[in-house]
Amino acid sequence: MARRYDPNPFDEEEVNPFSEPAVRGKASTNYSGGAFYTANPGSVPPASNSRLSPLPPEPAGFNYDGGATIDIPLDTTGSNFQDIKKKEKELQAKEAELRRREQEVKRKEDAAARAGIVLEEKNWPPFFPIIHHDIANEIPIHLQKLQYVAFTTYLGLVCCLTWNIIATTTAWIKGEGVKIWFLAIIYFISGVPGAYVLWYRPLYRAFRVIGSCELRMKLHIAFCIFAAVAPPVIFRGKSLTGILPAVDLISSHALVGIFYFIGFGMFCLESVLSIWVIQQVYMYFRGSGKAAEMKREAARGAMRAAL
């Protein structure tokens, strides 16, 4: 049973903070009171007031003497050095030659631009480029429809002459002779590039020589009308799929006659489209005064080229 005047184990020990450390250490117990049970490690001598000496200042750069130049001696008498010098001279000579060629090409391009000559890159058809053709980027918007119809007319002529070969081949198989087939091949070989050079390319180049272009388009229309009729006057009659050979063949060879009638319809459609194109071209250039303006521009270009 606890005594009446036993000290309370939960009472905190009153310690005078102003007392000397040695006396306070002796008077203190090994255990601190209060809510937490901690061991008292004993008195600790006070820390000295000594301070560390600062380090000497270092240069700002990471590499000491980084800006100093280091001279490495080179062997200027060996064969390797001579080879390097030789290659360097060769590279300098090639660079000078390339620079001279670039200046020459640029001078020619500038001269061609001043003379009105356009360097055309072949881009059509895409799978096998043989001509330059870019209506969307080179033709003005208000003339693109006319140019597309003209291009359709040119492709129509290609289709007509191709079908002409098919029809004459059928007639040859049915016993009409091989001469008409050879003539059809000649029409195709001469007609397709001839139409492009004679009237379509000048039309694409904005009719620089308007009168000559009109004359060539009229020749194209005359050929299409003649092929649609196909009289045995200049060409051998059945070498073109016109109305006259179609009527002659429909009674003896029905299939061949049908092929010739189809060719007759294609040549008729080609003639109508060609007439519409030349009419629109005439209305635009003659009615708006573009012909005289383009003739003056062509004369100025020829004068610049001569100078």
C-alpha cells in the first residue's frame, strides 16, 4: 500500500534553467518525467564556437585555362599532309566550277525569261510523261473551262482515231484488205501528234500567234468533217469510219458496219466540239481586243530576243 506522502511519479521535475550545468547534471535524475519516458544521456559538454574557414574562390569556368590556345605541332613534311593539301585544292577547284556553272545556268534562265521563253517540264500523262500540261496552275480561271473543253476535243480525236483502227481491223478480218488497216495506222501516227503541235499547244500557250492558231484549228475541223463523211476522193474510202463506208458495209458485214457507224458518231461529236471551241476562242480574243495586244507582245518579245 502506497504511503501518504510518497512523491507523485507523474510530477515533472522542476529544473532551474539558470543554474550551472554541473550542478544541474548532478541534481537531475536518470529519467525525465512527464508523459514520455525517455532516458537522460547525461550531461553533454557545450559545443565550441569555432567556425570553419571559407574555401578560396575558384574561377567561373569549369575548365581551368579553357580559353588558352593549345598548339599541336603538325607534320608538314610527310606524305599525308601533302595528300590532304592536294585534296583540299581539288575540292576548291570543283566548288569554283560548280559555282561557275550555277551562274551560267541562272544567266541563261534570266535571258530566256526576258525573251518570253518558258521552260516546260513534261508531266502528262502521269505514268509516262511526254508533254507539259497543267491547266489548273497555268491557265487563268476564266479560261480554264474553255481549255478543258479543248483538251477534251483533243482526247476525242485520239479516241476517234483509235476506234478507226479497231473498225478497220475488223473490216480487214472480214476480207476488205490490209491497205485500209495500214492507212488507219498512218492516220493515228500522224494525226495525234500533228493535232497537238498544230493547234492544241498553241491554244495552250495562250494563242501567241492568234491567226495561225485559228487556221490550224480550221484544218482540224475540216479533217474531222471529212472523216465523218469519208468520201473515196483523197483517202481510200473504207480507211476512215465515215457514213459512206458504214452504209456500204452494213449490208454485207453487219458487225463491221456497226463499228463504222460508231466511228461516224464519234467524228461528228468531235467536229461539233471543235467548232464550239474555235467559236469561243474567236469571241474572247477578237471581241476583247486580246489579239492585237498579244501581237504587240509577241513583237516586243521578238525584239528583246534579237537584242
